[in-house]
Amino acid sequence: MSRQHGNAIEQQALDYLSRQGLKLVTRNFNTKMGEIDLIMQDGKTLVFVEVRYRKSPLFGNSAESVTWRKQKKLTLTAEFFLQRNSQMQNYPCRFDVIACSPGKNTADINWIKNAFQP
């Protein structure tokens, strides 16, 4: 998948979550340990969002591609984010996955709240 296509899928996920009432904190937060696609706020809860897209379910769906190794990277990156943003350290946190697959005009979106526990 091209970076341009990845950005478009991520934007669709952001638009979807925004319509559900979540507020964007930052996107594409990078560290040496990894990247978090979207960091959002759902009320007082900080939400770390991994956006996944699979063109074909031949090797599993997009949600299944968030392996324990990827979960560990997301957790470490989230911890780093919280260390750098001390004003948010006491917020409850959760990890969501936006699992996307090809749709008619846009990606079909499956929002998995609290997809895993660190």
C-alpha cells in the first residue's frame, strides 16, 4: 500500500472517529519504539488508535494483523507519549483498533474499542 493510500485510510478513520465525538490530540506520533497513528480523546479518556487496512482477507483480516509484538510497541510508544505529556498522565487510557477493508467508495470501517490491554 502506498503512503498516499495509507494517509487516505488514516484520514477516513480520523473523520469517522471525529463524527463519533472523539477529539484529535495528535496523529503519527513517532518514537524509536514505534508509531501511534492517532491519539484522541473520548471525554476524559485518552485513546491510542492503530489504523489497519487489508486489501484481502486471504492472510487474516486487518484487526488480526495487530499482533502481540505490535501491541507491545504501541504500549511502549504510549508510555513515552504520556511521559512527554505529563498533563495527561492521570487520564484513563485505552487502545482501539480501526480495522479497514475495501468498500464501495471509501473503506469499510470496524471500530474495535479497547482492542487490547497492556
